[in-house]
Amino acid sequence: VGTKLKLAFQLDKHDTVGIDLVAMSVNDILVQGAEPLFFLDYFACGKLEVGTAAEVIKGIAQGCEQAGCALVGGETAEMPGMYPAGEYDLAGFVVGAVDKEAIIDGSSIVEGDVLLGLASSGAHSNGYSLIRKLIEKSGIDMDSDFHGKPFRDVVMAPTRIYVKSLLKLIAALKVKGMAHITGGGITENVPRVLPAGLTAEVKKGSWSMPALFNWLQAQGNITDEEMYRTFNCGIGMVVIVAEQDAAAARQLLEAEGEQVAMIGRIRTQAAGEAPTVVV
């Protein structure tokens, strides 16, 4: 979950980081076509504060429910002197399964394939060292209204879990590749799934950038390029399908409650060009 935990401590808000923990694991294995089966967590603190721990574990259970996997156990470690009062660390892992011949590895991606972007719920769990710096610099009141919600809720919104909708998509048509947009943003995560010699050309403005990212960009005077390399910028998952499947894929995902935008295409890579560009 990274330094998003620091904000949770600061705001004394512990009900969403458990969902983030599960989301980071299940979305990561999902991109290879794996269905999450079970999850284990590790909660470490200096002195166990039962109320806080219960909130966190409740979030983990919620995340597992959203992902359709079982929370089969975990470890709660109390280590006096290891952590400041009120702070804790969180880790977890998921086991999933996929038939060997059904593994999604991007090898069938070709020029002309389409990139579908699934909307994120916020900053998810990445870029929080910079987010915390910008919050501090701006002096924003965490309880102030931000486009209809308290700012604290916007910045702590749990990571969206895409498991159920994407497993349905995989069952319905050929998904060629997927990228979970985490640390490194759009430009550093999409290349992981592309065969050599191809570039994903992402169209700037083809989806609506959530207000939080516009605020962060203005506060930090951050270039577009840096934004796409640091944050998900409103796209939490990228799905690559053949052009003829794009409309059906979009329709199915929207019926499952996802917000979907056609954000770009695959083309031949020019000499010396990055494997993912936003133009």
C-alpha cells in the first residue's frame, strides 16, 4: 500500500487501506488472466490497538469479497519498539489460478489493436509520497469540500478491484493483454505487456481526468509527461483487444459497472521511440 499508510495514520482513517492491500495483489495477478483464490495478510505494529486493527482487517475482508477470493488467514505481529505509537505496517499476498494455455502474456498483440482504459477510483495506492508533499505544501483542509466530497475521502478512496468484470470479459472474448496502472503510471506499465517493436499510442484527452489529478498537477506545477509517469491519471487498468472486439468488450464492461474509454492503439514502434507514448 506504500506511503498511503502515512495518510491513514495522519487522518486516523483505517477502513480503506485493507481494500487497497487486496486490490494491489488481485489486480496484479488478474492481468495474466488468473482468478484470485485466497488471500493472506500480515499486520505488524508496536502495540496492538484492537479498534484500528479491526478496521484494517474489515477492509481486507471487504476487498476479498469484491475480488471473490477467500481470506484464509494471516499474521498479526506485535513488536514493541519497532513502530511509533499508532502506526503499523501491512503486507499480503494472493494465490490465483489460470490454465497454462489461457495465460494472457501479450504475445498475440499486433498493430491496430485497441487500448481500452478502465476508470480508476482515485489515486489508488501509488504516488502518495508526492501526494503527501503536495497536501502539506498546499495547506488544504482535509475536511474541506472537494467537488462534493470531503477531501480526505477523495484522497483515501480505496483502489478499484477489477476482478469480477474482467474475468467475465476474459470468458466472453479474446483479451490480448492487460496492464494494471500502478507505480510508473500509464507510460511505464503498459510496455510490460507489449511485444518488441510495438508502441502503444495513447490519446491525451480521450478520457476525463478526475479533479484530484488536476489539483495535484496545479499544486506541484507538474508536467503532463511526469503526471503520466507517476499517477494513473484516472485509468486504473488498460485492456488490449483486437479492433473488431473493442465495441463488444466496452459494452460488456460497462454492463458490469466499469467506466470505459477507448484511449489508444497499438502501432509499429519508430526507431528510438518509447514503447508507450501519450500524444
